[in-house]
Amino acid sequence: IPPLTAVNKQGLLVTFNFSRDGDKLKIVAESRNNTTTPISNYVFQAAVPRSIQIALSAASSSTISPNGTVHQEMLINNPTQATLKMRVKIAYSSGGAPAPEIQETVGSFPVSF
């Protein structure tokens, strides 16, 4: 299953990588800092429709060095096979100042999920 670009804004690239964990969908969000300034206080949040359950683990770090990455796992349980849509919210600081919050809706998940 090819990776999916979820966010590409403000020098931050978030890619979703997919695999199966039993009957659940495992998504590893890889967040890459494509700027020359370190990112701190990084918080990635995700929400799905009520018929779908999501378990979001802690990010591997709250800081991302220039050209560095952090990873965060999500387990999705979709017993009704509803169409998967996800709202993503990202907050962080860059160069010591809060960056504008990023909010995206991701809806182009692979059909098999």
C-alpha cells in the first residue's frame, strides 16, 4: 500500500504509512521538518467519525530538528467498514514562536480500508 501525504504545509510534511494489525488498520504518521529551523512543542491530533475508533500513541518526540522526523502510531478499528475520513490538527513552535495551527481533512485513504 503506497504512503499517503496527509499534510504538506509550512515546511511540514506528514506522510501516513499503512499496515494491518490483526483486524485493525495501523497508520504510522511520519512528520518531517523540511525547514532550516527546529520545531518544538509538536502536537499531532487526529479524529475520525463516531462509528470508527482510533487509538493514538504518543509521538516519538515533541521536537523535530531541520530535515528530521518524528513518528506517531494510530490504530483504527472500523467494524462497520464506514468510509474513513480523518481530521488532523497540528500545533507547534518554530524558532521559539508559535506557528499557525494546521488543520486538514484527510479523506483519500486506500479503498481497501
